[in-house]
Amino acid sequence: MAGPTSATRRHRVVIIGSGFGGLNAAKALKRADVDVTLIAKTTSHLFQPLLYQLATGILSAGDIAPTTRLILKRQANCQVLLGDVDDIDLRAKTVAFTLMSMETVVPFDSLIVAAGAEQNYFGKDSFATFAPGMKTIDDALELRGRILGAFEAAEVTTDPEERARRLTFVVVGGGPTGVELAGQIAELARRTLPGAFRTIDPAECRVMLFDGSPFVLSPMGEKLGMKAQRRLEKMGVEVHPNSAVTDVDYMGIRVKDKESGEERRIYCACKVWSAGVQASPLGEMIAKQCEGTEVDRSGRVVVEPDLTVKGHPGVFVVGDMAAVPDVPGVAQGAIQEAQYAANTIKRMIKGTDDPATRAPFKYWDKGNMATISRHHAVAKIGKLEFSGFFAWLAWLFLHLIYLVGFKNRISTLLSWILTFTSNGRGQMATTSQMVYARLALEIVEKQLKEAVADAEERADELDASLDQAASPKVT
């Protein structure tokens, strides 16, 4: 029996990624006459803006990462598949992905690529061994283990210099993630942990924040950036603007002052990297197949005004993977781009879309916010800039609204009440696996690649010897 033709089957939409862009694109197509396949490399939808609270013991992983399959289980036209995307073939209109050595190829009529971004170490990937980023649940749990493990090691050691190193925490990057994380490490040390140790005083730890810009939170402007810096310094955080980290190793970091050119060594045990992002390598894969389409230095695809790539009006790139003028790399940008792409697909299947006359994507800037500590945040909404308690309340309300699921909102609210009305935190458990699993997996992966390469080399040698043995001898 012949399979369904393009005239009889429904329009097939493949979405790559389950972040803000991918999930919102799928939900926006709920009532459309399409079949949606969402492919993601994780089982959950991660609310990245609250990762630092997972790392510092305020929230649990379940609070900020509900299961994608359960979120979409009532959406009959959507199938969720788990796997790593290996290939996107724009000419054949297929996406290939792998799960546990099982390879699958999924065809599409329209494609929305929202695979997000990774931590950017600016060509020095070796830094990741000692300074994990803050992009995944694994990153946050590893960091929690490193933070609390540093206090535990400081309690045990009898060497004053090693104790000082263990009690020095370094955050690289003065964006919202870096500022919020530095503030919470300081609060953890000065509010939650005092009295829990006998040899050390956690409140005496050093929290150091390094950023290459003249002030922190540079996208929000100098006024709010300086307010945030003063608040951090009041909490005991040492803020170092105009500083570039040139080296990271087990014992600490090396920092260069951009103004004086002076370099110095900072001895520290716990380091975290939040200095930049690099788009998924899928962006470059797509650009290579589209003549005239490029990627910027962060690996983001320079898309057309309608968020598509040249020559492919049904292929959309959204979120952290898309380079769109005047659109910041925040959740709102990904959400609005995903909704735009979904609405365009709806018009395509109704026959009312003309790629040549599509209205360009327009971003509605709803403002930026960053929390510094309990009861204090900074906010910029249009031309309005404010800080303090009311900015903090606005930050809490906004993040609570954008969390997915009623149960997640309630559990998060209860955790916030516990944390911000007392000195307690409900998620302080750590394991050695949290700290060492990533490094162990990297070692195993390296050994596996070496074993495969060695096996292939031996196979080639065996083939060559068999060919030589089978060839006729000349006498």
C-alpha cells in the first residue's frame, strides 16, 4: 500500500530543543492542523534564570525543571523524543538524532531550531575542568557540591593557607547569573552556615566577582550596574570590573587588569564561569547548507527578518541560536520568536502565507531584572529604572508567573518563603557524584574515543594485510 502523500498527510513540524523557544513553539501549535515532533537532549524544560538558586540550596531540580513529556501530554498532536541531534539535512528535510546508539531520522515540512547555547570559554575549554558553567541542572548541582564541599574541606584542613584558599569563592562574569550567584554565595555564608562549623567561621569567606566591563550588569546601564555593585559590596562581595581572567587551574585563577595591564594570582578552590555563551553547533551546521547565511562569533545564526535562513522559508532559528538585532539573549526573546515562528507556520498551512511579503519579527522589550540579595533587586522596564524592595517583589512575581505548572509555582513559593523569612534553606544535600560525575564522564568519553580510534586503526591494518596476502605474487 502506498504511503500518505503530501496532499493527504498533515504538515510535519519538527522542533529541536525543549527550552523557552522549543516548548513555547510546541504549545503555540496545539490547535493547529499539524503533527509536531519535539526532539530534546534532556527530559525536562529547564527554567534557566533560577539555576543559581538550585546551586545555592534554595530550590530543588524538580521546582525549575518539570518533565517536558508531562507538560505536553495533553497535546495530542505533539510527540516528544529524547536524543542528541547529529545531523540536519535541509535539502532532504530530515533531522537525525541518536539515543543510546539508536539512530532515528525524522522528516519535516517545517523546522524550528531552538537548541539553545552552551557556556563559552572563549577558546580556552580547559578552564571548564576547574570552573564549571551554569547552563544545566548538572552544572548547578556540581556547583552546589563544590560550594558546600569547600566549607567542609576548610573545616578539616589545618593549613592556614589552604583554609584561606578553600574559603575563597570566585565568580567570573558580571551578568545577571554572575551577580545573582555571587550574592547568594555571600548570603549562604553569612546567614545560613554561621554556627554550623567549629573550626571555621563561614562568614569570613571571600566572594570575588570579576567582569571585563567597567561595571556589572552592563546591558542594564551604568546607573543600575553601579547600584548593583554597591549592594554587592555592602554584602561583602569583592567586585573587580575591567578584569580579564587569563588562566584557571586547580589552585586558582590568574587575572589581568585591563587598565593597568597588571596580572595577579588568586588562590581559590571554588570557581564558576558565567562570562559568556556559545550557541549550539547546530547553528553552524545549518549555515553551511545555506548560501549567504553566516554565524556570528558566538555561533549564532544571522537569520532573515522573518527568523528563517536564506533559501528555506520553512526553517526557523530562534532563541539563543539566532542573531537578531536589538533582541537580547533572554527568555522573552526566545518566547516571542517561537510564537512568531509558530504563527507563521499556521498561516503556511492555511495557504495565507507569502514568504516574500512576511512581516518581520518585532521584539517587545518587557524589561530586564536581576536580584542581588533578599529584598533587593534592580529592574529596567523601558525608560523606567528602579531598585530595592519593590524591584525584588516584581522580580519574584515575574519569575513565578513564567514557571511552568501550578505545582511548581506553589513549591517554589513555599521554598522562597522559607528562605527569605528565615536563615534556612531546604535543598542543601550534596553527593560526591555531583562534583565528580562530569569529570569522570569526560574521562570515560575520551577513553572510548581513543579505544574506537585504536580499533579502527587495527582494522585498517588487518584489511591491508589481508589484501596483501590475497594479491597474486609475481615470480
